[in-house]
Amino acid sequence: MTESKKAQENQSKRKVKKKKRKKVVKIVLLSLLILISFIGVAIGGLTFAIVKTAPELDINTIIASDEASKIYDDKGNYIDSIITEKKRVIIKYEDMPKNLLDAFVSIEDERFYKHKGIDIKRIAGALFADLKNFVQGNSGLQGGSTITQQLLKNTLFETPGRNFEEKVKRKIQEAYLAPQLEKKVDKNTILTAYLNTAFLGGRAIGVEAAAQQYFGVSANKLTLTQCAFIAGVTQSPSIYYPYSKTSKKNPDKYINRTKTVLYKMKQQNYISEDEYSKALADLNTDKAKVTTDSSVQTLGKSIILKPSSNNDKYNFEWFSRPVVNEVKKDLKAKYNYSDDEIDNLLVNGSLKIYSTMNKDLQIASQNILNQDEKLNRLTRKDEENTIQPQASAVLVDYHTGEVKVIVGGRGDQPASSFNRATGAKVPPGSSIKPLTVYSPAVDMKLATAATVLENSPLPDAMAQKYSSAGTPWQPQNDDKSYSGYLNMRDAIKDSVNVYAVKLEDMVGLETGIRYGEKFGITFDNADKHSMAALALGQLTYGTNTFTMANAYGVFGNNGLYTTPRLYSKVVDKTGKAILETKIETKQVISPQAAYIMYDLLREPVRGGTAYKINSSYSSGTPIVGKTGSSTNFKNLWFCGLTPYYSGAVWVENKYNQGIYSSDAAYLLGKIMNEAVKDLPAKDISAPSGITTAAVDRVSGLLPSPLSYRDPRGSQVYTEYFIKDTVPTTVDNIHVEAKINKLNGKLASKFTPSFLTESKVYIRRDYVPTVSLGDQAYVLPKELDPTTVSSENNTDNNTNNPDNTDLPDSNIDIDDNLDETQNTDTNSNTNTETNTNSNTSHKTTKNN
């Protein structure tokens, strides 16, 4: 009885526990159902949001994907198609062999002809694998995409997702758009478009490019084995590419992949058992029977061609390549694209790049360099089979920064040849002086266009300051002579080196560097410590015509440097501007300093070192500029500007063939003549803050009456000044003295009056160790040695043939100067230093 009662109690307890378990299970199941519902709603909402942001399904964009990215000139005219590391060749459906079509369908999307854009079965398998990877922390997504989806990825989605979330988003959008695409176009159209856009290793995009790259034939000539190989590469081009590190080390990688494709073709009845066996037998061919070259990869009996360099050439090689490089750089900076993503965008994105090139002017400039009579007469081939002399030219609209011309070399040169206009690094010689010497001095108001320095050897202290290995440095002028007193205007006209060095010593190397960098010049460490680099342009780092053409634009643009632009905008296939450039400027020098420099640069053209430009430039619009030549005349330059454009020409004198910087000026004159021929003649107007004043050319100061009576003719001329830099001191270099007109010596109190005359001279308070060009006009230091009375009319040269000092001739020179010798209104003239209250004008001497 007791046992029966206990059994009933146990049974009752079990029933209670069972009910409790059922209740817990119900609660858990209900919770899971609610959770799944929430997740479903969340996923649904997220999916809906992702779908809403999917790109528009533009059929023409997807199917008409043979439209390569193009480059246009500044008027919107087509000039070039993009060339990238990837090469794409379009082929029609009817030209594709059946085996190729079947191979791709078999390995990439075996239910292609049955599904409506997405393959649910394949997606489910891929989704399971993706979730597993996500949980395990593995990267990457499994390939559940159909050929239709892959076509969308290649054309509509120009760049792949960067992370797991972005890749999921893209795949959802592909799955959403794929069925819509299949409703609008047939399967053959989709398959054709896909086979023309798939990346297939190396440089090949599309099956035609792949056939040519691997086997040197068109796609319609491919064998069954070759078709299977190309289809197999698609899954992982970086691995199955025969010349990748992986496949070179182990060719079985791509051979086994090809076998897999053949098996899938047989499995799906695209090929027979016999065809399959023969293809396998072909694949198993011993490589030694095909080639003895161990560096060559093979596929059965076929040799796989080695990678070839990109020999495709642009119509406008010198301009288009820099444009593409600039676009790539800006895409990377703005969107953080990888190089592969950018190449894919350029190849498949149907971009329109609107360059700044003036097509007609580009062609004319190239012809001018190619057809120059003197250069052609001297033309010869160098050791690299390149014609010499070489040259480059660049022309820029410095108001907008738009580069109009880039000529990187003379003659017909191969694709990707060295572009001397943008890539050269050669010393600019004296063409650097306006950038690092003259404009800094004028801008800082250390000097004016009238400032006089002495064109003579450097003083000992300065020569020692810039010595090398303890040897004092004495730079020379090109003509190996010294002219004496010289103002800035004439120093620029004749490109006087010594003047530039002495002025740069006043400016300071650090300041010269700072200004040069603002003009766009790059200096290495050696340049930054070299007076020869800063004052004479003997740069070790070097520069090029692209840099110099843009730099010289500052002088016509109110002192503003405009950042150079090679394109105005880049538009994608939808018409959206993905890149745009704007006018960007920075102040380098003041508008007043820029105008004075512009006017100073007239001098080389008027009759100085650039005189030859007058025989090639005939426009009423003025042209100004500066020549330059490096040591031994190896690099010859002219950099200049008009009110419209700035430009630079460089000529390489590799074999010392009698070419000079004036020849470079002649060439830029021809180019600029073409550039302005249809533009109204005009000049640049002076900005406010500019004034003019009459000054003495010898002293750089206000003229005295003697300035007009210089024996070489009046030395008074009108000069431009920044308003507060006009000299306030009167000329103190000219003096008037009485001399013995027979011996040219200073008259003494014993010189007969009938032998005495007054003459105007210039002062120099030391005796030069070298011949100076104006020394003949310097005030004599010796007194007339005549000691007898005038009644005897006897010349001391007879009585004192040894010209020894006589007691009575020890007379102060100043006693013999006429009272009218110098009318300094301040009566504080100093012959050693010409100074006004605002600007230092020191006459440098060797003391």
C-alpha cells in the first residue's frame, strides 16, 4: 500500500516536471521566433535601405561597355583613348567560339541559361560559407554570383567593396538588379558583355585580349584546352596567371584548374568523353617536348607568351600621359582607390577626361621643334638611338593655370619615352636669376631696377665666403670681361653673373631658396648651400620646362603663382563630374615687384642675350623673358611670357654643337607667335603703387647736372619704381675736373691755362686689379707734373722724363675739382656708398 502510494506521488512529480519543461520550451521557441522576427524585420529593413541606394539600371552603360575612357582637348574635341596597364579588346558574340562560351558557363554559372539573374541554390551555399567565415573571423566572401551579377559588378559597380559590410551591400544590390537586367536583355547579350569585361590576368580584360596575350591569336582561333584555361583564370587571376609567382613556382596550379574546367564541361555535356580525354592528353604533354626555355610557361602543346611591355602609344603622347597620371593621383587622393581599382575605372568606367590642351597649338609646337632648320642640320643619333639635339617646350595660361602645350622631345619616339618637359632635372642656368635673385631683391625693397653694383671680381671677403676647399670662388661672366658700374636693368639684359652673385649675397641664400620654392623650384641640400646654384642656376637637383613655364607666369599675374592644371574635369558614364579642378593661386611677390620684373625682362629681348627672338616673333603683343645656359653650354634655355601665356624652351647641347640660349629664345618666339596670332595685341598695365623717376644709370641715384654730360652721352633715363623706393640722394659718381688736355692728368696750379680744360669723369676709389670697361672714364689720380711757369711753355714730361714726384705737385686732388663737379642737394656725398633713405644702393668694390 505504501509502495503504491509512493509510486503515485513519483508519477505526479514527473508530470509536473514534464509540464514545466514544455512551458520552458514554449517560452524559448516563442522567444526565438520573436528574435528571428525582429532579425528578419531588421534584415528586411536593411535590405530595403540597401536596395533603395542601388545605382540606376542603365542598360546602355552596362551593355555598351565597349566605350573606352577618352581624353578631350580644351574645346571638347576627342584627342585620345585611355591606355592603362590593362588592355581590353571588344569581340562580338558571333566571333566567340562555342567552346569558350561553354567553358565560362560551366565553371562560372552552370545554371546560367535556367535562372532569372540570381541562383538561389548557389547563393544558399555561398551564404552558409560566408557566415561560417564571419564567425571564424576569416575574410572574404564566397562566389555565389551569377554571370549576370558579375557583369553588373564589372560595369555598374566600378570599384569593389572595401570591407565585409560594403561587400555585402554590393552583393545585395547586384542580386536586386540582376533579375531586372535579365528582363530587359537576352542571355547572349549578357554573356557577351561579361566576356568583354572580365579581368583575365596580366593586362587582359576580356577574352579577345586574353587570347592575344596568352597565345597570340584571336579568340575564334582558340583550342578547347586554351578556352578552358582562359575560363579558369577568372576565379583568381593573381594565382592562375601563368607568370605569377605562385604559378611560376608550381605550374600545376593553372594546369589543374584547366582540368577542372574541362571536367565541368564534360559533366554538363558541353563536350564528349572523347574530347575530354584528348584535352587531358594535351595538358599532360611533357614541357620538354614543347620548349627548352625554362623561363617559358606552357599549356599542353601550347607555349604561353611571356608578359610584354605596354607599347601602346597615345596620339598626343607627351600631353596625354601626364593628364592620365594626374587623374590617377587625384582619384587616389579623393576616393582612396587602389591602383587596380583606378585601372578598372579607367578601362570600364567610360570616363570623359577634359584636358586643358590646345590641340592646334600642341601640334604646331611639336612641329616647330621637329622642323627647326638649325637643329635638323645638327641632328645625329646618340648611343641610345635617340636623335640629338633634344628639346622640350611647355606653354601655360598663367591666369587660369591651364597647361596648353607639353612637348617632351624632338622627333618620333616610342610609347612611354622619357618626357623631358615634365621629367627632366637639368640646371636652368641664368634663367633662374629672376626667381631667386632679382625678384626677391625688388620685392624685399633691398634693390630697385636702377640699383648699381660693380661688375668686377668679387671682393676678397666675399670670394672667401663662398670658397670651395679653401679656394676663393671667383665666378666669371660669359664674355670673361667686366664692365664696371652696372645697374640691374643692364645686368639682366646681358646676363651678368657677377652682378647676380653680389646681389644674391645681399639677399641671402636662405631668402633666395624661400622665394625659389614659392615659384615651384625644388632644391636639394647641396643646392641650398650653393651660391652657384642660387645665383647662377647651377642646380644639382635640376628643373624642367614645365616648372619654369609656370614659374615665369608670376611676372604677368600680379605676383600670383597659379597651380598648373592638366584637366578641367572628369565625368563618369552617367555624366556626373567625379573630379574637377579649380583656379588656385598664391602670392609669391607683390604686384608691383611682378610688374617691375616684367618690364626688366624686356631687356634681353630688346637687344640682349635673347636678341634672336626678334627674328621669330612678330606679334604686336610684347614678349619678355630670360635666357639661361649651364656650364659648357650643355643646357640652353629661354623662359618668357606675353600678356596671355608663359612658356619655356630647353635645348640639350649634348655634343657641343654650337647651339646657344638665343636659339632657345628663337624657338619659344615661334611657338608664342602661334599662340597669340589670333588674339588682340595688348600689354600688361602697371598696378597702383608704381611710379617713374629720372635716374642716373651709373650711380642709380637722382641725376646731377653732370649726369647729362657723361663723355659717353647722357646717363639719365626714366625707370620704374615701387613708390617708396625712389632714390632721394643725388648722383655722386660723376665728377668734373680740370686736366691737362695734352697728358690727361689733373691740372695743377702750374698747368698753363691754355692747356687746361674741364671734363666729366666717374669716381672709383681704388685701383682695379683687372681691366674694367669703364676705367677709361674714371677720374685720373695723377697730377700734371708741370713745374715751370706758363711763360716758359715747357712740358714737365721733357724736364722730368722719369715722372718722379715733385715737391710742388703734392696737392689734394679735391682742390682740382671744379666747384660744379657735383650738385648734391644734401651736400653729403660719399663716393664709396650710394644710399637713399629707403633703399640701399651700395657700390661694391675690391678694397
